[in-house]
Amino acid sequence: MSEHKVYFILILILLLALGGAVYTQGFSNIPFLHSEKASQQDLETAKEKAREFILSNNLVQDPTDLKITTIEEEGSLYKVALTVGRQSFTSYMKKDFSIFFPTALDMNQVETEENQQETEEVTQEIPKSETPEVQLFTMSYCPYGNQAENIMKPVVDLLGNSVTVEPHYIFYDNYQRGGPEYCIDEESKYCSMHGVEEANQNLRELCVFENQKDMYWDFVDNANQMCTVDDIETCWQDAAQETGVNVSSVEACFNQNYLSYAEAEQQLTDDLGVQGSPTLIINGVTYQGNRSAEGYKNAICSAFNNPPEACSETLSDTSAASGGC
């Protein structure tokens, strides 16, 4: 069973679990002062009520795995970004706390998603060149970005020196009103969706690519498997040592270049219109096909004037879960 189908089954289970609270108005006895725009205190109250509801209804096995990263207004609802372990989710909650929605599903999109992917993969045209320019944009702890990295690694291993897949990372200006929880700088110009820890890891991974390129994909693979966003500030060193990456070199690169790297990454994503993780761009065209190792390989190989012999080999066509951060 594919991962995205498992995800939808889990969502249905959550909806059934939440049904009792909806019908019994599980949140309705909590007083709340409504206004046209919620204050910061209102948002903090809503954040705590969401956490309380999730934990009291045993919707996560281990309470320490739950982290509510952000909460913000979206129309008549609160949008709740949360992580459970290494997985990220977006949920919604009514402002009077009467209903909690585990996720929002676009029914038309769910029904046609696989057909759209197949059509796009067949019809999409990528310009050819002697050596294709390949850029993969992620966030180091976006689960969908991690899946894309896992898919890309066998492609990189197969094609070897025939092509370089450049990793890039998405930074936001003043994300969630900025501050040290999300941003690496005092002006809150360079921020990451899953917290400053993710932003720091983005930059460490860039340092590895810039200075120890042949170890980059193995390092990222180890970091994804060994570490979480909560322990990455120390765990990355274990992942580096496991890979053979020089820790001191990474630290020196980070200290010297973290602001300039973040500025360059943000400028590049702005110039190319990249907004989500993962985004794969080949010779200036955003890839829209099947998110699998075979899909990525075929798209990159189609961009060569003269594809290398390795392109004739077949990789896994197992699709990753659709979605993005």
C-alpha cells in the first residue's frame, strides 16, 4: 500500500476518533473572547487547547513526540501546524473550539491526482542541454523534502559525474512574525518553517555540499535517518562522523558563511518562484511528474543532448507520498 493511501487511512481514523468530541461539543464549554483579529494571547490559548485536545484523546502514542510549531488565523478557523516525531501535519480548529479537523483534503485533487501526474509526466517538455542543470529545493526537516532526497540519492548514485544535482533550501522573510524561534538573524530576514534548528541544518548541509561534495548525499541520508528537528543541533555531528564528514570544517564554514548562504538561497528561490518543498527544477523547468526515483531519473535523462549509458538502467518506480511543505 502506498504511503499517501496509508496517510488518508490514518486521517479517516482520526476523524472517527474526533467524531465523539464534535457531537458532544467537546470544546464548547471553554470561554473565549472573539474579535475581528485574534491577539497573540488568543493564539497562545488556542495553541494550548489544541495540544490539550490531541493529548486527552490519545491521538499520539507518545506525548513527547507532539510539537505544535505554529498557529494562525485562516478565515473562521485556526490553522495548526504540528509535528509528530519526524512527520509534519497541518490541522484546523474552529475559533470557538467546537470542532477540530485533522487535515483539509481537496476531494477533486485526491480523485484526480494520480491521473494528473501520469499526464504531466508524458506531456511535460524539458529543454535539452549538454549537461542539464538540476536543482532540488527542500527544507531539511520537511518530511516530503526528506522523501525527495531519499528518492534522488539512487539517481545521483546511478548518474555519477554525468550530472550534478544541486541542493537548495527555502528560507522565508519574517516567517510567523520572525524571532529567534524561526530565524537565524536579528532582523528575521532568514527564517525556516520548522524552526531555527531546521534553518541551521539547511546551512550545515550547504557547507557539506560546498566543501565535501562527494559526501553530501550520504550525510543527508544519515541525518534524515538518525536525527530529528528536536535533536539535530547535536545529532548532526554523529551523522557527520558516521559519514566521514569533517565536523570542524562544517562548523568553520557555518560560522563564516551562514548569513551569506541564507541570503543567496532566499534570493534564488525568489528569482525562480520556488515556494514549497520539494521542488525539482531541470534546465529552468519545474518538474511535475511522478515523484519516484525512476521518474526523477527519466526527467533528468530527457534533458541531455546525449544521455549517458546509465540512463538505460531502471530504478524504483515506487511513488512517494504526494504533498509538500
